[in-house]
Amino acid sequence: MLKPKEICIIVTYRCNARCNMCNVWQNPSRASEEITVEDLEKIPSGLRFVNITGGEPFVRRDIEDIIEVVRRKTKRIVISTNGYFTERIVKLCERFPDTGIRISIEGLQKTNDMIRGIPNGFDRGLRTLLTLRRMGIKDIGFAMTVQDINCKDLLPLYELSNALDYEFATATVHNSHYFHKWDNRIQDKDTVCEEFSKLVTELLRSRSIKKWFRAYFNYGLMNYIYGGERFLRCEMGTESCFIDPWGDVLACNGMEEKLSMGNIKVMSFEEIWSSESAEMVRNAVKNCQRQCWMVGSAVPAMKKYLYRPAMWVLKNKLRVLFHRPPSLCLPTRGYKEILQSNLFKEKEHQR
């Protein structure tokens, strides 16, 4: 069995935020039980990408030691953080300036601070990013999880990130054992997807090839919100995987229940990856009907099956160049394509 190309390491379930769409903070891991630097020595080398996430990764006092080990195993590392611990983030980036930082910002100031439950969270996150930019750190940006109460901030936050030359990652609310949530819902699908459609158009208008493919990813989020079948086959547990704070290797963090392939505290990664338990988990992934569209599962699929997103990008980039709206064929229940056309015409008129 070929080793994975990407791994997401959940280093802790401890978190200083109180986000409305995630109950990890109510179900923290114990520091004494979390994976160690020695455990992470076991992950395979030659990886394409590693995401370090939580909880809040910077609550771990040994986060620099973790990065020191992991960076030898991969071409690229990105840490997902709420940006609150500015001094710790700056200290790490001084030591490892090629590390990527994505700060979770859930909208403009009022909306973000309400959703995340961190006093002055927006200010602290933005100050952290500005400090990193002054230091010359290049791989930095926002990450936003879109829901009903913040969807109107989606385009303004993108425009802010674009003006500051930051990366801009998106997601929408999901339910799973990872989030300890089962009641996340998009109530007004039409309104939320209307905002996503504006973002898709702006991404396609840009001169960045990366942003054109992000338009496809955001189109996939719209499809997920409306309950459509995934655009690309999920291959979690094959192309990529997760490692949770206790050392369990998981195919995915989006499944209804936690299914472990094995534990790196007691086995080598190679033993786990080729085990019968791993095959059982992969079969569960093949039969999964959840149709999730998260960065961790969608992006590796987009890289593997590049033809389909590339054809969509080519088609819709040409449509935008010729002043036509992107073609967004969705399994809608109320969303009308004429709405998208009118939105596009309105934007063109404003220009």
C-alpha cells in the first residue's frame, strides 16, 4: 500500500475559543495523553503537505519541537490557529519562517468575536497576521467557516485578505465526532450560496490560477450545502489521513464515528497503513454517504483527478472573460440560475 501524500495532525483538543459550530473545547484532551514529539517521528517522510491543527495548536508548549520534527517529513507545513497567542506564533515563525499560518477569522469584528467567543479575537488575529507580514512571512492568511450568521461577511473578508495579499481559505459547517456537533445546519441555503456565488465570480476574475481552482472548491461547498453528491470521489485513508491527539490514525475527521486504523504510540506507521484495520476503514470510506467537502478531503482529490476541476475552471474562466456568469449547476430546491445571472449583471454594472 502506497503511503499517504498528505497528513493532518490534530495535536490537541484543548482550545481557548468557544466557537458556536464546534464543541471541541467542551471535550478537551489531557496534555499527559497527547501525542509526543517521539510519536511523530514515526510519520512517513516525503510527504507533500502536513496540516497542524486542533483544538488550538499553540496551547501546546512543545509546538516548536513538533514543527521541528514534522518539517523534516514534508515539503510544506501549515498551522491552523485562532491567532490568539501572538507571541508564541511569532516566536515559532522566527525559528521556522517557511511555516504557513492560517488564522481562523469568521467574519468582520463583531461577527467573528460573537462566533468564536474570544474577546477582541478579530483584533488579535489581524494583529498577528500583520506582525507576521512585517517579519516577511509569506505563507499566511485567513480561514473562514461559513454559516448563516456570517455569510454576509464572506465577500468583505475576501476583499480584505486580497487587499492585504493574504491567502483566503473557506469551509462551511459540518457535523462529526471531530467537532462533537450534530446540530450544525445551514438554514437559508439560498442566501448563503448567493454569497458563495459572488466569491466564486471574484476568484475567477482574478489573475491567479490558484484562485481559479479555489473557485471550483467553493462551488463544491455550494453543492455540499444543497445536499449534492461529491464532485470527486473521496479517497481519505489512501491519499491522505488524520492523526488525532491520542495517536489514532484516522482516514477522515468527518465520519459519524471514530474509526481508527491503529495507534502510532504502539505501532509503526507502516504497520498501521498496511493493516487489516486500515483496509476495513478504507472500505467504510468507500461506503460513506456523507458527501463531505472539506479541504482535507477535497483538495487531495482535486490534485489526483485534476482533469475535472481544470475543465470546469477553463469553461468558467472563459465565461467570466466574456462577461457571462459562471455556470453553477446545483441540486437546488429554490435557488434559481437567473438569480446568479442577475447578481453577475449587477456587479458588472457597478464596475
